[in-house]
Amino acid sequence: MANFIDEFMKSYGPEVTKQMSSNFNLDQGTVSKLLPKLAPLIVGGLKKQKDERGGDARVDLILNKYGDSSVLGNIKDLIASKAASTTVDANLGGLLGAGGGTAAAQTLGKQMNVDPSVIQKMIPALAPIILGALTKKRDTSGGGISGIGSLLDADGDGSIIDDVAGFLLKGGGGAGAGTRGKGLLGGLLGGILRK
């Protein structure tokens, strides 16, 4: 998973950061720290759907329904329309479990000193871009949907906990960083794993 997220951040991170910053009134430094924490939440939600609701076919269905690679050509308008929207579904229609996005927003808001309601709006603005990037990868990489399926489980053991934990705790640094990471992880995973 980390590989896809690293790739996503390199390809789309600068533009997404710039647009999120101007639409959500946050400085770019804060947004650039938030994005690599929100992205695994969305990818992890897909992984859970794959594991519990029908394997690669389920992921294919979600990408066909919600993943449109054309959004990658107009990130500016997509983020502006999501930021202006009055209906916000931070749980992405159940993709993140009941309350997963909300729990993540609360935890990240506290950790990064950002209003959780802003993060709740950022999740549905980021999701179509990530799903679009996964759809593009599926359609152009040659591996098809099975390539995406194996990409969702970076270490091959079928465990979303390891993937998300490894990615979030990789950052760390400084005294107490491990504990803070575990608190964040608990909040994110609690939300993702709750049905």
C-alpha cells in the first residue's frame, strides 16, 4: 500500500495539496502532512471491502462505480466542488465503516490542531482522486484488477492492520511519537474495522 500512496503523492500530491490548501483555508504545510494520513484510510477501506465483501470483483465494482480517472485532469474543480458541497459523507457511503471517517477526522484534528469538520470535508474530496488514480492504474498497468488487489495488500498477508499501521507509524520521530502514533492508529483502525 505504501508504494501506491508514495506514487500517488509524487504524481498528484503537489496539485492536491495546493487546491486543498486554498479551498479549505489551511496552510500547505499542514495539508501536506494530512494527505499521507488520509490516503491510507481510503485505500484501507477498499482493502477491507476486498477482504470481506467479494475479493477483487468487489474492488472492481467500486472502481467502476466511483473511480473515474478523468478527474485526475481537473483536480482543481473537483476539490472546489467538494469543498462547497453542503452534504458531507466522511464515511464515504460505508466504505470506511460506520463512523470511520468521522473517528479519523477527530483523531487527526486533535493531533494536527485542525478543525475535525474540515478534515471530514477533505476525506470525500480526496477519495475520488485516489479512486481515479487506482482506476487509471488498473486500466493501464497491465495487471488489471488482480494487480490492484495485490497492491491493496502490500505485504501479502491479507491484514489491513499491518498495512495501515506500518504506513502511519513509519513517520514517528521524537519522544512520545510512538505513543501518539498508536493513539492515531487506534482511532483510524477502530473506525475502519467497525462494521
